[in-house]
Amino acid sequence: MKKQILVLAMLSGSIGGSAQTDSTEVPSTHRLELGVNSKEGGYARIANDPDSTDKPSPFVITTKRKKITISTEDRDWISQEDSVQDVLKELRKERRNQFTYWSGVDVGFNALLGPDNSGDFPREFDFLQLDQARSRFVSINFMEQKIEFGSHHVGLLTGLGWEFTNYRFKENSIMNFEGDTITAFAVDQPQFIKSKLRQSGFRVPLMLEFNTKRAKMPTTEEVIAAAADTVGGKEPRTFKFTNKKNFHLAAGVVGTWYYDSMYKQKYRMDGSIQKDIDKGEHQVLPYRLAASARIGYGGLNLFAEYALTPLFKEHITPELTPFNVGLTIIGFN
């Protein structure tokens, strides 16, 4: 951002006029040399550049038989208008990222709702009751993209996330996922430290997002004026957007494809910790479609997701619907 405004400043200075300089003054230039020889071995040093023209100093690498010179030059903009449009394009991108609330780390809790959307299960499936406080949901949403509808106030967002859904079971039972049903039998020993079913997958949202705060884009004249202010060595005036005091709301769906399922039990036996891990299908659906809402104020973001598909395959158990709520603990924007 600063570099673009400085480029504009150079253009502004060339348009507004130039100061008279002493033509007899020879600018001193230096270059960084890296090399190796039999006397010094490997070395790095600063050397004077015999070329007195005002241009960037090259980067020089000297070998026994070759001298490699790498130089860079700033590319001139075609016109001031193109420079301004590039600055405005970058500012729109910054504003869009600032007012999109998908990317970050989400943490929450999972629940399973019975056929009537309550927490009551048929007696023969009580072994699927969850320990709610330990049934956790974690999602790392590492990519986001939003199409704005004219301004930052309304837009359609999508992205990509990595989801870990844990269902921690309350009863001290051993489950069997073989065949076309799920069975379990209660045991007194061992006492399980952990008994859970975990799914891992990738998730994609499609949501309509709303923002209330005004974040006006600068005009062309304001961008040119900011660039002109840098003439004479002044620090450039920058344009920044903040989401403080912004109320935001997003609603839509999130689709998840699960590539891994694991049933894990952890217990103490003969004075040592034992783990039994079973990786397989476990009769769960390999995908989930959920209605989702995200709401917040400033940097605070809360979310809720209600699955439109059941956890297990049809006829395996009574229809159990996953539901999770939580908050974004780390926002990437």
C-alpha cells in the first residue's frame, strides 16, 4: 500500500514540477559483493560502483571464473490514472477481507438431537447419549472469498475449512459397528477415561453476509492528494478500515466431506494407560449439509450449525441430528 502511494508521489512530483539540482554532483553508489577465492575463502563486502549514474545498486555474486550481477529497476506506471486504479483495487481487497468473518479458528460444542429434536433417545440407544461438555467441535477455516453486491455491506461468501467433530459418549460401554446396526454392551471394567467417535473432513460454506458499519472508499482525488503529501520526504497518508463497532450477520449452508472416522477408547489397565483405536466407516454418513448462521459485533463472532442430514446412515439408528454452537477464538483477518 505504501509503495503504491510512493509511486503516485513520484508521478505527482513529475507533474507538479521538479527542483533544480547541481549537475556536477556525482551520487555515491555501492553494491554488495558475495564471493569465494583461494586467498579469502568465502567473503561478503561493500564495494564502490564505478557507474555514477543514479540507479539501484546491483547484487553481485563472484565465483572463480564468473561474476554474476543481479539488478532491479522500478517499473514506471503508464499513467497516473492507472496508478490510482491499482491503489483503489488494493483498498477494496483490504476492505473486503476486513469485513468477511469466515477465516479463523472456530471452537464449540456438539450435541445430538433425537427424532423429535430433543435430547431424549429410545431406551435401546441410550449408549449414544453424549457428555456435552467434552463433545467438542474445532474448525480451522483457512480460506475465504466474498463477492460483494456493490459494497461491503452485503455479499456472498465461500471458502474452505478443516473440521474435527468429536462425540464423547457418557456411558461406560463398548460399541460394535459391524453389520447393519450399532450395538453396545455396558462394562464395569475397565472404566473408560475417554470413549468417543471422531470425524475429520473439509468444509465449504455458501452464505449471505451483512455488515452495518460504513467503510467508505477514498475518492480518486483523495488518493492523489495522499500521494502528493509524500513529496519532500513526508510520511504517506494511508487509508485503513476497521471492523470496530460493526454488527455482522451471515446465514446459509455449510457442506462437509468427511475423509476419516475413528472410534477411540482410552482407559487404565495394570497401572498403565491403554488406547483402543478403530478406524473405519462406523456407519456414519461421509458427508454433512448443515444450515449455518454466524453473528457478531466487532471482532466477536458466534456460530451455530444445524445438520440437514443425519449422523448415521439410514435405518442404522433412530435419526440423530448433529447440532453445534461456538465462537471464533482466532480471526485471521
